[in-house]
Amino acid sequence: MLKGKTALVTGSTSGIGLGIAKALAAQGANIVLNGFGDVDGPMAEVTALGAKVSYHGADMSKPLEIEAMIQHARTTFGSLDILVNNAGIQHVARIENFPVERWDAIIAINMSSAFHATRLVLPFMLEKNWGRIINVASVHGLVASAEKSAYVAAKHGVIGLTKVTALENATTGVTCNAICPGWVLTPLVQKQVDAKAAALKISNSDATKLLLGEKEPSLQFTTPEELGALAVFFCSPAGNNVRGVAWNMDGGWTAQ
Ligand code: NAD
């Protein structure tokens, strides 16, 4: 379905981003991976699906590096049709104890990076009158949790940006939508499980049950594969008139 299209997925060396990159690759898209840590493993996983893959290590807190990555995607594959703004980090602390440097980093990586990548890809997408911008927000773009001020502020901002991007391009072939996962068991969440286990002196599996039980009525994690399938839907012809939605996949978290 996506043969000949190129997708750039930020923060795709791990977790949800890698899941979405693999789902788009399985549909035939060329993939540009981005993120830190091991690169060879994710490159091999995406290549195994038959996709052409490239990697750019832009730090998503740096607008000039984002610009260089988008240039890299276009020169490598000749176009850039799908942008998935996914890179993100977390820090948990009460507001009065929240390190200013962590606040700035979360706002830059989780929110401003989506603005920069979007403003830079829109001219190419509008020229071809086709494009898909998918912002990986969170249930925390819709509701809040204590001790996540920067994350919740950034994710609410991403959903606002999603709506404006959708509206400004509503009469074109460029759509923009957000995905709002509940808990997904990735390194980002594993750290929160580990912290809970240590703080309460309980086992990892008890901490996992507690974490799910507090927020997610299904008591199940959403998977990167399920989120990848939703991204594929947004890219399909059936998604042509889906514009500006914040689609939660959260086991009932926000239905409560
Ligand atoms: P993860 O830690 O597994 O992956 C994060 C990715 O972002 C990695 O590839 C990492 O290298 C990359 N990254 C971090 N800082 C970066 C930077 N400065 N520049 C470039 N890349 C950077 O986390 P994840 O859980 O897969 O999270 C992915 C997205 O999904 C995030 O935006 C997160 O907020 C969102 N999300 C996650 C959950 C969850 O439960 N895991 C729930 C809702 C939303």
C-alpha cells in the first residue's frame, strides 16, 4: 500500500517508534530511522521486512539537526511523504522539585521537535498534495497525572499542534492526526515500573500490576504493533478525511 512512499519516524530505535516504523515498512514504505542507542539492531529488523532503510542521528532538541535529517531523508529517497513525530522522554517529580533543565528538554524533545519537523516537511508534502503527519501524543495529552508536569504540558501542546496542522491543510491531501497510547511496555515505562518496585519494595511483576491497575481498566499494555496498525490506517485511503483527531488506544484509561 505504501510502496514508493518515504516515512521518517523520529525516536525509532526503540519502543513505539520502532513498532510504527516496522508497520510502515511492512506496507512497502522506505524508512528513515532516528534515535539514540543501538542502531544496527533496529536497522536489521526493518530491513528484514524488505524495506529500504536509512538512519539519521539528529538530536530532536536541536532544530538545525532536525533540518539536516529532513534533508537527508529527501536526498536518500527523493521524497518525504510520511512524518511520524514520536521521539519522547519522561521525568517524574513534583513541580516544586522539577529540574528546570528536564522541563526544557521535555518541552523541546516531546513538543517543539514536532513543530520544527512539521514546518520543514509541509512545503514538500503540499507540493505533491499528499502527506501524512502522525504525532505520537499520549493519554497525557488528554488527561493529567501528578508529577508529570512537563510531559503533560508537552503532550497537550502536541494535540493542539495536531489540530492546527490539520486545519491549515484541511483542503489538501495532507492530513495530521495524533495517537494517544495508554501504557506501552517500552524502556520509557519500564523505568517507571522499576522506580515503583524500588519505592514500595515490591516485585517487578507486582509493580507492573499496580501501574496498570491505577489507570488502565483493561489491565493490559497497548503494544507497539497495535499502534503501528493505527498509523498504517491513517496512511491508508480510508484515512483521507480523518483530520485533527487525537485517537486514544488506552485500554479505557480516558473513558473513566
Ligand atoms: P522509548 O524510550 O522506548 O523510545 C524513545 C525513542 O526516542 C528512542 O528511540 C530514543 O532514542 C529516542 N529519543 C530520545 N531522546 C531523543 C532525542 N533528543 N533525539 C532523538 N531521539 C530521541 O519510549 P517509547 O515509550 O517508545 O516512547 C515513544 C513515544 O511514545 C514518546 O513520545 C512517548 O511520550 C510516547 N508514549 C509512550 C507511552 C508508553 O507507555 N510507553 C505512552 C504514551 C505515549
